[in-house]
Amino acid sequence: MREHGLPREAYGELVVAQRRWAALNPHAVYREPLSLDEYLSAPVVADPLCLLDCVPVVAGADAVVVTTRDRARKPAASVAAFAAVVNVDDQEGSGLRTGLGEVAPALWEQAGLAPRDVDVVSVYDDYPVMVFVQLADLGFGSPPDVLDAVRAERLALNTSGGQLAAGQAGAAGGLHGVVEAVRQLRGLAGERQVADCDSALVTGYGIVGYRYGICASAAVLRRVS
Amino acid sequence: VSGVPVRVCARCGHGVFPERSLCPRCGAGEWALREIARGRVEEETTVLRAPVPLDGPVRLALVRLADGPLVIARLERDAARGDEVEVTYQDGVPIVRI
């Protein structure tokens, strides 16, 4: 918050926006509507983070079926670009960089897309700050830029509700965003289906070395009809 | 009073905490042990809902050890960003007590 000059409301707006998506996801653990005032009055866990900034731990599982393009039932999702990176700052930085910035240009070039082109974005969200950090590294702009895009409905962000609303199912959390992106690309997202969903970005982040995650990954998926 | 046990790389002098197998800077695997008790507070927070077995609010600080790495320390006294502090080490936990 200090580095980007953000008030608590900036994290809150992200959490509230994801909760709106979660209301449309029957598998989410938090589905009831959430107001910004309710977010701001949630119990503090560790100043400045409140209960609703921290992923709820749930039991659950994720799975995807991987097969050849010919055998996949259409519409399917295919991997257009993939990148993984170790954060080389070795726990000596602020934790507000993930390493994705180093691989983002090659990722977008390989995908033949730009950040503004993707229809659905699933960002690993253990805390709101990590959503902002990864999106900044991947070229989506500063936190205020991201919030503008969410408000204007130009950015369909964590349409399952994300882990902050759907829950973090232990080690299965790493696939949460993949499953949501594949559902959207295959047209299986029910009430929260994004119209004409042709492309999706998915990220992963984690393995806390001492103070923050040591590695990150990102993939661009495309619909195959 | 003992300080935080920092492993200092025998080849390049880089200090790490907690201990590592290989030096992240030069890749060597030989270490010398150095206890560092002085540091400066870079961040601090209060965890109001601490995990078991800790009871009640727990204050934590990110401390830059003198000529050493950043460590997460428990605050048992008032300390603010920028304060010079002495860090002790007990049961695997850096603690700012004095």
C-alpha cells in the first residue's frame, strides 16, 4: 500500500469485485454480496490486512484433462504461450515483484496477443496485493489502471470469484485459475460465462522461500473450436 | 546474548538466513557461522490473530541485520521503522527484546 500510495479501499474494491463473480459460482465458499463498508469493517488480521484480504482455506480439488488436439472434445482450450520464472532477487527485495516482468514480453509475443486482448484473466490471488503485483509485471498497468479496467468491465478478472472468494484448496489452489479459464473457454461457466471467450491468461505464484514467493508462471490459453 | 546465526558464504561473503545448502549468489556450499545481534527495523506489524501456539497479539518486524540479510523477528518491545535494535535468537526465532 505504501509503495503504490494505495488506500485500503483499493484492495477492498478488488475483493468486492471478485465477490460479485463468486455470487455466480455455485462452488465458491463466499457467495453472499459484499459491500466496501463491510470489507472495511472486517476484523484486522495483521495491520493493514483484514480477514477478507486473506484466502479462506477450504477442502477441494481441481483437475483438467490433457489430451491431443484431435481427441479433445470441442470447444477445447489449448496452450498458446507459457512462461515460468524464478524470482532472482533471492528474498532481498520488497516482494512486490514476481519475476513475471522478465518473461512477459516473450509470453505475449508467443501468444500473439497483448494484455488488453485477453477475454478472461485468472490471477493467483492469495492476497489482493499479489493480484496487483502480477498484473503490473504482465503489462496490465498500475493498481489504479487495473481498478479502472475492472470498473469499466474491460477486465474480467478472477471470474470464479478467485481464491479470495471461492477458497484456497491447499495445494490444489495452483490449478484453480486454470480450471476457471478452461471452463470459460469451453463455454461451461454457467451464469458467469463471459460472452465470446476466445482467450485467457492464467498465472501462478508461490513457494514461499522465507518472506515471499520464489517463483511464478503464466500461460495464455486459446479456445479451439 | 547471542545474535542471529547467519551463514556467511566462504567464497563470496554473502550472508543468508535461514541456512541454505548453496549460496544463492555464487553457488558455493561452504559456510562460516557468524552471529549478528545488531539490526535496523524496516517494517513492523501486529498480528492480532496469531496462529497456535502463540497467544494473543504478536508483533513482528522485518529487520535488516548489520552487514547481513533481512530477518523476520518477534518484537517484545516497542520499535518503529528505522529504529536500531538488538536481535537475540531463541528456539529458532529472532527476537527483539532490548
